[in-house]
Amino acid sequence: MQQVDLTDSDLQFRALFNYATIGMLVTNQKGEILNFNSFAESQFGYTRQEILGKSIEVLLPEDVRQKHVQTREGYIKSPANRPMGANRNLFARKKDGTIFPVEVSLSHYKAEEETHIIGFIIDISVRKKNELEINFTISHSEVVAIYILCVVITPCNWQIFINFFNKSHKVRFFK
């Protein structure tokens, strides 16, 4: 086995990257994946060897890939460390085609005059499921409260109850 001489800083970086409990990847400015940590392997179902050299867009749902190429090219022109997707839902695509909700943060660095992008990916499927359950519970409670108010306490027009019920459920269940 060949002995590799690594500085403490190199070891710390490798440990941080490889043992992080968040998906991390590095791309070049053309969007080619240069590095992919172990957690990202488990999130996406690709091995590091399978994904290296592929386009970052392979990790996105097909319907957003073309737009992402344009967005990525714009980011390269003016890179900034930032979270992505403020006030919108982002999704990623696993090797098996499964689409899942994510949060993504971006960072960048320059090496040999080329910009490299670091992506930090968090699978937020469990959070989204919990939010949906909370919203359903709140919606159900609101409907019961309006029903009690309109029917039991002060008899009123059923249309108020029906309109409220339809409005609350359209927002939460029909997109």
C-alpha cells in the first residue's frame, strides 16, 4: 500500500467532507460533478464512481433540468454563497427516479482560474410530511370550529361553512 503524506488540514477537510451528515458535492463551472460525499451517495443512490463526471442536472427532475442549466450559468457569472429556493420548493431526483424535496445551499471557490461550486443538500421529505399533517390537523380544527360557530352556537347561513370548508381544502389538497 502506498503511503500518502497528508497535512492535518487535508485530513480535516477529507473527514469533514466524507463524514458529514449532509449531502455535499462539488462541481466545476460546466456543471460536471467532481466530488460527491458518502451521505450524498445514500441520498441519491449513486456511488461516487457512477456520478463523478456527470452533469449536476442528472440529480434534478427532468422538467427543471434545462432551466437549471441557465440558472447555473448565471450563477457562474456572479457567484455568491447563498441558500437556494427561498420561497419556493426545490426537488431532487434519485438514481431510481424518485423525486424528493430538498433544501440546497451553495458556496464557491476558485482553483486554477476556474470557479468550483459546493452544494449542500438536505432531504426535507420528513419535514414536508410533518407540515402536511400539521396543516391537515389545523384545517380539520378550523372546520370543526366554524361548524360549531355556524350551526351550534349561532345558526347562520350554511353557505359560510361550505365556502370556508372548500377554501381551506383547496389550498391544502388541490394544487
